Amino acid sequence: MNWNTALPLMVLGSSLLPGLMIFFLSEEHVVARTSLNLASAILKIVLIGGMFWGMLHGHHYESRLALLPGLDLVLRAGPLSMLFVLLSAGLWLVTTVYAIGYLEESPYRSRFFGFFSLCVTATVGIALAGNLMTFLVFYELLTLCTYPLIVHRGTEVARKAGRTYLIYTIFGGALLLLSSVWLYTLAGTLEFTDRGFLSGLDTSLHPTLILIFALLIAGLGVKAALFPLHGWLPLAMVAPAPVSALLHAVAVVKAGAFGIVRVVYDVYGIEFATDLGLTLPLAILASATIIYGSLRALFQDELKRRLAFSTVSQVSYIVLGIAVAGPVATIGGLIHLVHQGVQKITLFFCAGNLAETLGIHKISEMNGVAWRMPWTMAAFTIGAFGMIGAPPLAGFFSKWYLARGALDAEQDWVILILAGSSILNAAYFLPILYIAWFKKPPDSWPAERSFGRNETSWALLIPTVVTAMMTLALGLLASAPFGLLEWASQIVNRGFAQ
Amino acid sequence: MSYVYLYALLGVGLFVLGLNALIVHAHLMRKILAVNVMSTGVFLVLVALSSRNEGILPDPVPHAMVITGIVVSVSATALALILMLKLNRATGKNELPDRSRD
Amino acid sequence: MDRNYWLLPLLLMLFVGLGYAVLSIPEPVEGLPKMLVDNMELGGVSNPVTAVLLNFRGYDTLLEMGVLLVALLGVWSLGGMPDYHESSPGLVLDIMSRQLVPVLIIVAGYLLWVGADAPGGAFQAGALLGAAGVLLLLCGWRIGNKCSGLVLRILIVLGLGMFVMAGTGLLLIEGEFLQYPPPVASELILIIEAAATLSIGTTLAAMFLGSRPGEADK
Amino acid sequence: MNFPTGAGTDHCKRMKLLPMELILGEVPWIVVLIILPLTGGMACFLFPTISKSLGLLTSLAVISCVWGLGWQLEEDGAQRYAIGGWGAPLGIDLYADGLSLVMVAVAALVGLGISVYSSSYFRRDKANHFWPLWLFLCGALNALFLSSDIFNLYVTLELLGLTAVALVALADGSEALTSAMRYLLINLMGSLFYLLGVAFLYHSFGSLDIAILAQRVEPSPAVWAAVGLISAGLLLKTALFPMHFWLPAAHASAPAPVSALLSALVVKASFYILLRMWLEIFPIVGISFAQLLGLLGSAAVLWGGIQALRQTRLKLLVAYSTVSQLGYLFLAFPLGMSIAWKGALYMLLSHAVAKAAMFMAAGNILAAGGHDRIADLSSITQRLPLTLTAFSLAGISIMGLPPSGGFIAKWLLLEASIQSGQWWWGAILLLGGLLAAAYVFRVVSHVFTQAEATHEAREVPARMEWTALVLALVVIFLGVFASWPLAMMEIGSPFGGGS
């Protein structure tokens, strides 16, 4: 048990054990709980940093536990997994800070933060999973520990949303289980490997493989909110804002998208998938979701619902990037995995701030709010422009690479999708900005809470601003050494034959 | 040797008759008796077949099995009878309520 | 009842099938009986049935003493039964029982003894003892409170207890559970049988009583 | 004094071992496992005042004996022990391989949990009756799992059945008496079917020993009749659909620890015999019967699940979930390959532990709130976080979600069903999982309501809450450290070679 085998486990444990401890803390132990939360979040980042450093110096991190004959639980650190791990760990820290501020004085906080930590544990597990079975284990675990967060408020609406969420995800999990076992019986292994492990199989099996691919996408598409499996996502809006942020930016939808990347790259292999003619349908599905999500978003007056449908559409950029099946497009998809996370979490933080501070839930109530909460709305503006894809913000690079990749892969129709969706993004974000900045504020807000000189409490404001800054930075430093682009291209090169 | 098989058949008959009574009759006393008839049938089969070939001694193992079985059924019957009495005291009926669920 | 419509033909079919199966059973393979005969002199008793019950398949009998005990436990756990026959027995019953009980006990003893080499044995003897007990209970005789406690319980577990003790002892001495050394086999068997007889008798009587003595009509 | 050696061990090897291992190796744990609980039961009967401590002590001792037996089996492989030194066919043999070991182990594990739970569940007067019966039931279970003689199995079945009935009747109220009565009749009927089958087998092949029968048996009308009778009797006791009608009432109306042991262990015993017979004697009966069993199993999975969904009382819901979960076990028969058997056995193992935890949790809720109406759970659940955690964790395994024993079992069965090209059994597995999720979350969702306690709750002993939780955690561990139990099953390869 040396560092190379221990570190992945420690990364997992750094949120698992605190999470379990938190359950046993009583409500009034605020200090203990808060410090435990922050300490573990920071510790996780430190550990991951160490792991990253080690990888750059050629270390190979892997933990194994024999589970079934021929099947192990595997945690392995690779470029792709590091991308997702860093994202979740980083955003977890800010979200924790935000949640601490958001949930002040509300009941059942120990339960909330306990499941919150378990949730991140599951996400990290998904990121580090070294084979499909391990992925499945953590994928289901994620389902189980997000449910309590969604129903946390305990209202009838919340429980209904939770029920819907379960129906969708448990069903998806069943499909995933079925397809994993099926693949295992065919291939005799489930280890994720660059360029997949299925291409060697006999051609007579190809129809079966196509069917299994469909099952896998269906199973993963539930969490990735692919049309028409997105139904649970807007309902899940009833959850507290930090949870929505987590669901949308970090954990659930990303788990689905990441899973699709894994399947296409490390199970089937992008080339083999293309040979089977699987990528085009996937691309079409993704495009449909992009357009559909944006269209639905247009007509939502409730801010969080609009953001939710925007998520439905934005997450599919990742899938689209993969499905276009060119190296450049894939880079676009991968960096969007990060960009969408950072931008969308910013937007949800802002929505949370508005709700907590002024009791604003609807866009129609946002007249001139920017002058009451300048920092928040500034952050919101940055996030929104990022989503629209305005240079030099992060979102721009995603779309840029997607577009170029599409051209390289001679799939020009994708350009139309991108253009169309960008217009729609603008169409549902710009009005908000206009209302917020240029309309005259009302005399009183729905439910205002005063925070002295500040527009709102620090715990809410700082994470918002930080993530907004990250959006800027990701855009400006995109092509810096060790920047996201270089990293992504490194991942991609492993997937394509030179 | 044929008469041996006749006894065995008789045993089977008792078994089936007991089964019939067990299913058809509602009164617990009858059910308990029915079970006893069934067991008698089984014992009869066991003992009868144990002496299929004349001459050499009948196989004692089934006899031992039957004695064991008798003790078992005596114990079971005792328990069943007490249960019936308790049930009668609790519900005033000597029958099992018709199973409502399923 | 309408269920008979499907029940009767079903049962008939069952009868026919089982009957056919019985008739189809072939001549016995000359396996076990022969082996028994060969081992009889090691068995310690000359009555094959007793030999099988107490020696070759003694383990069955051990568990079956357990069954008897458990049944009584069950009966007792159901709590008190009303004391039937409070009315004093008629003259006939009273006298008859006085005459009969000693005879029953003696016959029980005889059956126990003769069981070694002729039909008879612990169960028949125990049944007689039980009958004697039932007779006494019917005449309104009750166990004195001082022996209704531990003494009674000891009497009841005696059969199983003796069996287990003998088995364990033999395991330590002889090396195999319940392995009687041939020279003393008959004695051991007799002891165990005697204990079993007592237990069976007491248990049957106690079952008839229906409730733990002293706990009745609570 | 010289201890006997387990079958197939050679002294020269033993001499080299340390005394500790010498004892481990030389003591015939296989016998101790049977007589120890019986002795404990008698002791509890004789000295009711100390029965509680006696019971706990015995359960602990049994666990360590199982460990000893496991050690022996790992050393020397499967073990055959001739009682009285006669040996089959004349005498009775005990036999232990991976299959029996797993069964004995789960019985001991769950048994310990039940003992701990009961030690604070029963009032004094009930306890006096409970402990001896419970220990005899332990003895009966071990005797059953370790016997290799079909008539001896009959006796153990009866011992088991009568104790179980008596334990059900321990609960007050006519409902308990009724279901106990029905349970008793069903038990007797089942045993008699079994016994008649035994008679046929014995008179056809002149032996009662499973191994010898396995060699001699050949198709004949008598054997067919025997197979039919024995299976019918055992299926009735295992409550396979449609013969499950007696189970929910019996399991739901019994006292909580008794419900736990009935669902966890007792129904499994008759299934074990069936499995044994199937693997050793019945291979001749062919595929059609296996398909029938699989069909009934599927029906049980679906029907039990739907019924569980429709229940209004928690204990009945859990009981019907047992009906459903028992169905899974029978999906292995049509698949009939090594991993399928292992999957079924793993399902049995994890269901035993999970269901014990669930019934204990239900018992706690009942004890705290005085009722177990699912609709009104919210007010109670708020006050029993540990219990509800236990219920949820156990539920994960019942649903077959990772990480849990149920997931491993489901994976293996699914693998088998796809490998053998009989995918429809796999479909049943998944459907059953969805149903299970539906009824488990029906209960769990009550934790997340903000309803505050309406009426005062009675205090639930911490020991009862923790026992349920610990058992539930065991199920989770079964999902993470699966390789060890799976290796344990391999001993003596009861399921034949590879798949």
C-alpha cells in the first residue's frame, strides 16, 4: 500500500469520512460541522493537486479491490478523470461555502451536509472509476445520495420531484446494469482503455454491440438529461439553490455526460464507434436536445426553470463534441465540460442570491435589480455572456472548437445547430440582463432581507464572484501552458490513432 | 408379496384421503385429524414396503423411521390441539378465518 | 363447496400416480438389511429396531427427543389452559386408576427392559407412563408445587440431556460422537432408554395438562 | 484424550501445527455446532433466570464454532463426519462443504444479531419461553444445514417447524394465533409430502444418504413421484408462489425478532434442502421442471413486489418483499450454471441479513409509535434516525443497488442469464429491482417530511436500534468485500466445476 495505490482512495475518503461524521453531529454544532466541511473540501483539493503533480512526473495512481472473479473495483487517475475530478473538487469547495451561507438557521443541516459530502464522493468515484462496473457502482451511489438533497425541503412538491427523479434514474441505472453485464459477458473485461476494448470482437456481434450502445446511452442520458429523458431536471428545481448548482454544474448531469464520454472513448473507442455508425445518431440526438432545451428555456418566467432548461441544452454540447468524432470537436466538448460547469454554477448562485436576499424567483420581478445587487448581477452577466459564447469568455472557446471540429469532420450541419442555439441563448439571456440593468427598480422587493452595507451575506457573495472570475480566467488563460486546451488535446490524442 | 403392495396402496389412499380432508374441512379438529391420517398413511407405506421379500427379516430401518415419525406427529398434534384451544378461547371459533388478503 | 370440482379429480390423479409409483418400486436392493445383520453383534442389542433407533441411527432419536421437548415448550409458551375436570372423578374411575397406574408402571418397566431383544423399547414404555400420568390427571391428581419447578423440568429434559451427555462423553473418550464401545453398548443404551422413557412419560402427561404446573388458570 | 480428525486429514501434517491450530483442526466443530445450541436450549429451559445471558453466550460460541469449521474446510476441503462411527448407509453422516458453510455462517451471524436484539425486546415472562425455543431453532438450523441423510433432514425440518410455530405464537392476540395455526398445518403438510418422498427413495435404492443416493439413483416412476412429493413439500415450506399465501400473515404477526428469523433463516432452510437435492440427486429430472421453477420464481418476484406496494402496514410490506425476494432464488434453477447458483446463494445470504435488519427496524418503529401504518410513519421516523438508516441501507440491498450484497447477487444472476441466452430471467431481475425500489422508497420517503411528532413516542432501547443498523451495514460490506464469501462457496465445489 504505497502512495500510488493509496492516493485515489484518500481522495475518495477525504469527503466520505467527513460526510459520515457529519451525520452524527447534532444541529447546533455549527462550528464543528462548518470547519469539518471546509477542511475536507480543501484537503481534497490538496490531495488532488498532489496527484496531479505526481502524474506530471510520471507516477501511475491506481487502487484495486477484487470484487467478483475477473472484476475489480478500480480507481485510476488519468487525464480525463483528472479533468472531472478537479472540476468537481474545485466547485465543491465554493458550493460548500455557498451552502453554509445559504442554509443558515434552516433545519436538518447535518443531514444535508452529510449527503452533500457523500454526493461529491460519488462524483469523484465516477471520475476516477477505472472500469465500467466501478463507474456503475458510483453512478448508482450518486442517485441514492442526491435523492435526499432533492427532497430536503420535505414539501409535497419536493417529494414529488424526488419521486420523479428516482423513477428516471433508477430506470436508467437498470439499463446501465443490464448493458454492463452484457458487455462483460461478450468481452470478458470492462476496463476502460484508450480507444476501447470492443473493436476486437467478432463482426457477427456488431448488431448486439449497437443495441448495447443504445442501452448505455439511454442509461446515461437520463442523468445527462438528453431529450427526451430530461423530464426530471426542471422539477428538481425545488431543491435548495446549492443543490441545484451541484446537480446542474457538477454532479448529476456531468456524471451522465462524462459517462457518455467514457463509453464512446474508453469502452467502444471513437473510431470503432464511428465504424459502427453510432456517432451520427448521437450527434443528432444531442443537437435535438440543444435546440429543444433552448426553445423551452425561452418561455420560462421562473428564473431557475429557465436556467434548468438552459442546462438541458448546454450539457448536450459536450455530447455533441464527442459525437462529431473529430479531434478538435472533442476538445471543444471536453473543455465545455468544465466551462459549462463554472458558468452554470455562477448563474445558479446568482439565482440563489436573488431568492435569499430579495425573495425574487421570477424574471418578471427582476426589474432594475442590478442596482440593488450590482456584484451578483455582474457575475450573472459574465455567466450569461459565457453561455452565449461571447469572446473572450470561456463559453466562446467551447463553441469555437466545436465549430472548427465540425468543419474538420465535414459535418457542416453542426454549424447551423451551434449558430441557432447561440441565437436562442442570447434570446433567453439578454432580456434578463436588460430587465435587470435598464428597467426601473420597484419601490419594494418581494421579501427583502438586509445585510447592512453589503448587498448580501459574504458567504453567498464570495463564491458567486469567485466562479465568475473563473469564467473570465478560463477564457483568458485558455491556451496558457498547462491550460485547459493543452490538457484536453492531450486527452484527445490518446483517443485517436495518430 | 402382492399383499404387501396392497398395504402400501392403502397407505397412499390414506395419505390422499387425509389431504382431501385437510383441504376441504374448515373445522380445525378435522384438519388436525386429517394430518394424522396423512401421517398414518405415510407410515403404512414405509412399513409395508419394508417387508417386500418374504423369508429374510423385514428391513428394520423403516420401522425405526416410523417410530420416530410417530413421536414427531404426537408432539405436533399436541401443539396443534393446544393452539386450537387457545384460538377457540381468543376468537370463539374453531376455524381459521378465510384468508382475506391475496 | 365449489372447490371440490377441481380438487377431487386432482386428488384422484395424485392417488393413481402415487399408486403406480408404489407398484413400480423394484425388489429391494440387498443393501442395508444385510449390512445390519453383519453389524448386529456390534449393535449392543439383539432387537434390530432398537439397534437402529438407539445405535446406528441414534442421532435421529436424539433430535426427536428434541422435537418432543420443543413441542412441550410450545405448549407451555401458550400460557395457562383452564383446568378441566375440576369435578372429582366418579368412584369407578378413582378405583380403576388406583389399580391401573401401578400395573402400567410395571408394564412400562418391562417393555423398556424387553426392548433390547424383542419388540418394545423406550417409546412404548414412555407412552405407557404417559398414559398413567394422564389417568392420574383425569382423577384430579396434581403435581405438588415443590416438584413442579426444577425437578419437573429436569425430568423433562432428562431424555435429551442424557443423550447429549452420552454423545459428548463418548466423543471425548471414544473419539466419535455417540460411538458406543461394543462391550458396554447395551448398558449405555439401556441407561439412555431409561432416561428417555421417563422424559417421554412426563412430557406426554405435561402436554395433557396443557400448561406449566403452577402457571395454570393465570 | 484423543480428538477425532475431520475426514481426509493426516496426522503427520497436524503434528507440525501450533497447539492453537491443532485444537482448531482436531475439534469436530461440525458436531459441536449442533449440540452446542441444543445444550444451551436445555440450560435456558432449566434455569430461566439466567436464560438471557445463556442465550447471548451460546450465540457468540456458535459464531466461533462456525469460524473453526470454516478453518477446517479451508484446510482440508469438504468434510464428512460419521456419527457413531458407523458411516452411511448404516449410520448417519454429517457433511459440510462451501454451501453448508455459508448457510451455517449466515445462520450464526443473523442469529447473533437476533439474540442481541431479543435480549432487550422481550419482557421477562416472554423471554423465559423465547430463549430455549430460539436456541433449539438454532440447533435445528445447524443440524439441517450439516446433515447428509434425507430422513434425518425430515427430523430437523420438524424440529425447525415446531419451534418456529411456537415462536410465532409468542405474540399476543388472535391474529398471531391464527397465523401460527395455519403455519403449523402448512408445516406438517409439507413435511409429510417430504416424508412420503423419502419413503419412495429409500425403498427404491435402499439408502438414505444423499451421496449414496446420488450414485444409485436412476429414472423410474417412483423417483419421479419422490421428486414431485419432496419438491412440493419443500416449496410449500419455502412459500414459493403460489404457495406463499401463509407467509405474510405469519411473518407479519410474529414478534419482531421472530419475524426476522423466520424471513431470514427459516424459509431458507427448506430452500437449502431443495437446492441440495437438486444438485445431488435430481439432475436426472431434466430441464422442464427447472423451467417451471423459474416461472414460479418470476411470478413470485412480480406478485410479491406488487403486493408489497399495495400494503398499508409496514410489517406486511416487508413480509411480501420476502415473498418477492424468495422468487429470485428460483431463477437460478433454469439457468443451472455455477455462477447462477452462486448468485442465488449470494442473494440468499444478503437477503437474510438485509431482511433481518428490516424486520428489526420495523419492530423498532412499531415499538416507538405503537403502530406500523405506512401512511402515518412520518411522525415516528423523525425520532428514529438510526432505525431508518438501517431500513434504508437494507433497502439498498433489497433493491439490488450497489454497494450491497444484493447488487453482487443480481450481477451474477444477470451474467448467468445472458451467458445462457435466457435473457428473460434477467428481465425479471431488473423488473423486480424496480418494484423493490418502488416499495422501499414508499417507506423511506417518509423520513424527509417535516411533520413534527404528533404524539409522544415510547423509548426504543438503543441496543435494538444499533443491532438493526449493524446488520444493515453488514449487507453493505457484503457488496464491497464479495470475493471472500464467493471463495467460501467454492469449497468442495458444491456447484460443480466452472459455469
